[in-house]
Amino acid sequence: MTYTSWYILVVELCKVFQHDNKNQHFNVYGFLNKLKNDYKKLECKDLLSKSEIDKLYNDFNSEEIISIRDKLVILRNKFYAHTDRQDEQIINDKNVDLLEIKKLFDILKNFIFEIKSIVFHSHVIFEEDIFVGLDDVLKNIDKNNKRQHEKFLKEVEEEVEKRNEKN
């Protein structure tokens, strides 16, 4: 479960943060570049100044964020995407820790908060903790397993009844 959770986290963060990823619709850099390069065409340019866009752009292009982003991309490309040829040295050299993940979430939360506040005059409330309660996850898995088990038993009972009716 831990491996799968990290795998999904790395892949999804790469979709959001990979700098040259034009295939992802929710890529922050694609959105920032669009704001920056097409500023004159923006409908909201009277609400969102060029200097505010530049600040957001610079925040996402800080050395620290670039370093974390690049490690994520390498981790995804060289480790998680090629499970048939995993190199333990990559995971040791390019692993991302929880503090780095938190920094990515913090800058993303700030970005969303700023855009919503400035452009839409509304706010977003984020949970303070980036981690999901394991108890809740396990309870949901257990509920789902019970539901699937009950469904299976009901199907078996129906099949037995059909056979009994034919005989």
C-alpha cells in the first residue's frame, strides 16, 4: 500500500509540476506560461496584474521547487515507470522526502488561493494535514470488502435458487 501510494503521488505530482509537460491539462507551468505569454488577451487582466503573474511564475521557478520537481520527474521516469529495471541507486539518490512534498503542496495551495482570491473574489479552504488518516482508509477498504462479499454471496444464493427451481 505504501509503494502504491508513493507511486500515485509521484506520478500525479509530475503531471502538475513537470515543466515541459504539454500533454497534461492541469499542469501549473502550462497555465503560468499561458498567463504570462497571453497576458494581453486575458479576460481577467484588469484583475490579475502582470507583476502578480510574474511573482507566481518566479515562485514556481525557484531553485528549491525546480530541484524537487526534477527529482520527482527522474524518480517517475527511471524508477516507477520502469519497474522491470529498477535501479536502487536512483531511489537512494533521487528520493523525495515528506518535507519536499509538503513544499510542493504549499506552493500549489498558495497558487490556487491567490488565483481564486484575485480573479474570482472567493477563497479556498484547505485541510492543514496533507496526510490521509490511515484508520479511515482501512475502514473504507473493510466496508468495500464487506459490500463485495455480500454481493458475491447474494449472487451465489441466486444461482443456487435458479438451479433448485430447474430441478
